[in-house]
Amino acid sequence: MDTGQVLVEDIVRNDWATFISFLRMLDQSIYPKLTIHLVLDNGSSHVPKATRAWLAAHPRFAVHHTPKHAS
């Protein structure tokens, strides 16, 4: 079911609540049996406890972090 569709969202704030809202949109928009791979930097919205807890509760999201001091 790979459609090649790109899902984007303009944001006003770059915080964990906005990021989790985006993850929810992805979760609802992508066929439920597919794994969603995320490649994330270590930005402030990607690493707080709330984001880690949400991702832990949604195992279809496979998280891949870039190295901490990568440019």
C-alpha cells in the first residue's frame, strides 16, 4: 500500500505537544498494518519524556535518531 504520498503539517510552535499532534496525524493517516519509520534529530521536541512515552505506547513507530553531534 505504498502510495508515495508525503504528509506534512505547518507548525506554529516546535514543542513536544505539537510533535505528538503530528505523530497522531501520521498514525491516523497511514494504513494501520504498516510500520512508520521516523528519522529524528535530538531536537527539543523529539526527546522529552512525553514524546518518548507516546512513542513507547505506539510500537508501529520505529525511531532512528541521528548521532547527537551530527551536523
